[in-house]
Amino acid sequence: MTSRQRTDSIARFIREHNYADLRTLAARFGGSLSTVRRALDQLEASGLVRRHHGGASLVETDAVAQEYDFLTRNQRHPDEKFAIASLIADQVQPGMTVILDGGSTTYAVARLLAGKRLQVITNSLPIASLFSEVSSAETLVTGGSIYNRLGVLLGPMCEASFDQVHADLAVLGGAGITENGIWNHNALMVAAQRKMIGAAERTVFALDNSKFGRKALSLTTPFAAQFTIVTDTRPTPAVARAINAAGARLTLAG
């Protein structure tokens, strides 16, 4: 059985049964647990399944995923997002404290971190729900007012939460990237992200190529030396020069 055939067979099985654990899939379709995990990673990146600790469920039956727009609606660029998420997840070592904000690419990173022993700090309800199923992760959820469409907590209580913590790494998304820096749509979201940056030793921005050249309502931050920009395609020379001039790192996934 080829890798493609195995992945297709696993997809059919999960569609029929709504959920499957790793050992069942490995026994039924051959291959190691790591082989099955890779197949599930591909299916998750395509939006078909949601990974859990030890298995996966069909997205259509996942009430948590259905509740939030960005998990069901934003399936654009799944391959690029998976490549970006994989590269970032590889940088996260067990025992680290990691801040994760809301957004589809950051959620993809969270899925790949689900098996690691971490302290996770987040204002994202979907990410908090994901990690609540993983006994190896200690999850801290900020206070704040719920921004329903994205399932994130925002506002003064959220911002104050980040004043009281310290993290090794913050993983953030954004609505756009230009030579000026990183942009986002919502002023409250921008305020929260600035607090996340201030609470972390290093910040990684996960941005696929659809964000290139786009401005939004507010400039979240100009580039800084403690930033790494992870994307799937080299940005324009002007953006690359601005990143380099600030002492930030540009990393290409895939």
C-alpha cells in the first residue's frame, strides 16, 4: 500500500466511524504509529479531521470546531499552513512555556504541539479546548471578553493576564505583513498581541504568503531583533530588507 493509498483509506475509515485511534489505524492499514500520525497530519491540514491525543475525529462531528468561523471557513492554503506549523512546532522543546494566540495557522501549530509536555498560555478558546484533552500540557487561559467569531478573549482583563506571566516563546499570527511590520484587523487583538510580545523572550509570527503586502486596521508591531517570521514563500525585497535591518530572522517553510 502506498502512502497516498493509506491516507485515503484512513480518511474513508474516519468518515465512516467519526473517530479512530492510532493503534486501530496502524493495525488495519499497516505501517507504524509515526506513519499513521503523518497521514493524520495531512488530513488535518486539509480540514477533514481534528487531531486528538492518540487519535483523530471527523471535523463535521466536532462541535468545538463548528462553533468558530476560522476553523470551518478558513481552509485556504492548507499545505502552506501545515508546512509553516510543522517548522514552528519543531522549535518548541518539552518543558517550554509557550504563548499561542488565536488564528488558523496558530491553531495548526497547537495541533502539532499536542503531544509535548509544555506550559501553554492562550487567549484562544479552541486552543484551550484542544489542550484540555492532552494530559501532558498545563494550560493557562487568560481572562477577558469573548470575541465570538474567532473564539478569543480580548480586552483589559486579557491584557493584564499577560503582564503577570513570562514565556520562552510566543507564536502569533497576523492579517498582513509589509516593510512597516505586522498588521492586524482588530484593535483589541493588536493590544493583546503587543502584551504577548512583551511577555515572551522570543516571538514567532506564522504568516502564509496570502498576507504579503497587506495592511489592516492597525500596525501590531514593527520588526524587532527577537522576532522570527516563518512563511512559505520569500517576501518582496523591501520586506526582506526591513526584516534584516531590524535584526529579525526570516525562515522559509517547505
